[in-house]
Amino acid sequence: MINRCAIIGVGLMGGSMALAINERKLAQTIVGCDINQDNIKMALAAGAIHESARPETAVRNAGLVILATPVGTTTAILREIKDCLNPGTVVTDLGSTKQAVVEQAEEIIPGGWFVGGHPMAGAETSGFNGADPYLFENAYYLLTPTHATNPAALNIVRKLAGAIGALVVEMSPSRHDLIAATISHLPHLVAAALVDAVAVMPDGESALAFAAGGFRDTTRIAAGSPEMWRDIFLSNHIRILDALGFYRRAIDEMELAIKNRDGRRIYELLSHAGNLRKGLPVKSKGYLPNIYEVVVTVPDRPGIIAMLAGLLGDAGVNICEIEILRAREGYGGTIRIGFATPEEQQRAIELLQEKNIRCRRKG
């Protein structure tokens, strides 16, 4: 689809994009840029990029340029490369905020050849070491065209997102920023604040040593790149402050109910939140509306996961998700296996029970 693709920033997102494009043979040549030479070395070794160069050199004669750097650097990079772009070169980004970025990009890149993009996928890791060619599979990929966006440019980015397995959704930059502030930026702020709050409590650092599933799950995203999230908070500050105001209102309401020892109100708030949470899609990437799960109890034996996968695979039962829930060395553990349909779930249970493997339907 693309003769030459330049990816500026080959960390988690840019590296995953390079791997995804290469895996599906969507570009003949992929040129990578990164100020972190370790990312470049790993990307070259993994075959994610074919060569590396400085941004000005990388974008020359490129049909597509992808910016996968913190949003605070986007404008500076666009100014740096704009005179090196061929007429008709499509430029897009992977940033988590859009309105300010798109407004500035449309001033710098003439002709409407910039298309704002945000694949809603990621991990708490950073750098190419966490890159995955299937990171965008079944993830929502938000595009934010404006009246100034060139239809040909939009079509190319739309096709690229679909080709790497993402689900494309288009919306205005302002609507994107409101949604992202609510479901992405606010949760990260809350996770970081929760870790910091516990740390400053009396004996808080000792308490952190005992943190188990609930605390770890709630604060997992706080381990993300501080540079990236700093730029997100600054770029989308208005919408994040709006979301923070609604969150503070909810906290105040719960605080008042606890202070008044109002058990009925506490129950109402918890019940309402619980019902809303149960209604969310199980699949975090949002593409599959439900996952049908089986929990399997297995002994601690080399190759046990391969055996389970082989047993189901040989019978044509496709695994959507697999996760080790609990494990105790020398004894065994429990494994959660997810399926796309109830029929596959039932067939998996039958196959496992035929082999005298303990299992149960979850949910």
C-alpha cells in the first residue's frame, strides 16, 4: 500500500505500528527515527524497520509519515520536517489528545494532508521492548478529520488502520478530547494519585509492600511513561479538569455518606457503580461485546499451557484470551481461558472434562 513509510518514534506505539505494518506487508520500506538509540537497535534487530535516519531524511520521498512521539513534541517535529515532505505526503499521529494538535498541524502542513489519529491501545510499559505487532488488533482507532482534511489523506489512514486489524471510528477533535479525558486521562490521573496518596500515609510505604490484586489492578496504568502523560495532561488540560470536577463530586458524595454513616446511601452508590461496571464490554479493546470464560485448575507441570492450547486447537476451538490467575510453585494454579461464543465455551468444557481436567464456567 505504501512505498516508503517513516515512523518518528519507535517506542511502544511506533514500534508496534512498525511491526504491524511489516507483518502485513503494507509498506515496502519502513524508516524509523528515535532519540533513544536502544529503541532503534531493537527495532532494526526485530525487523520492524528497515533503516534508521534523522527525521528530515526519513520523511524524504515518504508516502506516509507517522508521528509516535509525546504530544508535546508533535508541533516541533512537524515544523522540523515540513520542508522535507513531498507534495501529497500523508502525515498522521498516534497521540492521545487531538484538538490542539490538529489545529497546529493544519497550520503547518498545507493542503489538508495531516490526519489526526489515536489508536486506543497501549500498555503500562514504554519503549520498543514492549512493542507488539498485534497491539492494535480489535482496538478502536479514532480518526479526527476536520473540514480541512484532504479526503485522499483520510482514506489512506483509514485503510491503514483497518489493515492492521483496528476498528475505525471518526469524530471531531473536540469530541475525541472529551471522551479521552473521561475514559483514559482521568483514570491515569486517579491511579497515579492513589499510589502517591498511599505512599504519604503513615507507614504507607510499608503498606505498599502488601499491595495485592485490587490495588495492583486499580493502579496498573500509573506505571506508564511520565513524559507522555505529562504532555497529555498539559495538552488536554481543559477537558481533564472538567472530568476531574465530576470525579471530585462523586468522591464528595461518597465521603458525605461515610461521614454520616448512611449505610443505605453507601449501598446505593456502590450498587449503581457496580451495575454500570458490569455492563461494560468484557473485552477491554471493545471489539467483541462479550467473552465467555472457563476457569481451569492445573498442576504445576512444564508444558501445561501448551497442552491446553493444543487440546483446544486440535478440536478447532479458538482461544480469544488466556490468563494465569493464581499460581503456586510446585502445586499448580488456575488459568482463565476466554472464548468468543458460548458454543466454544461449552465445547472447551466438554473437551477438558473428557481429559479429567478440572474446569468450570465463569459468569
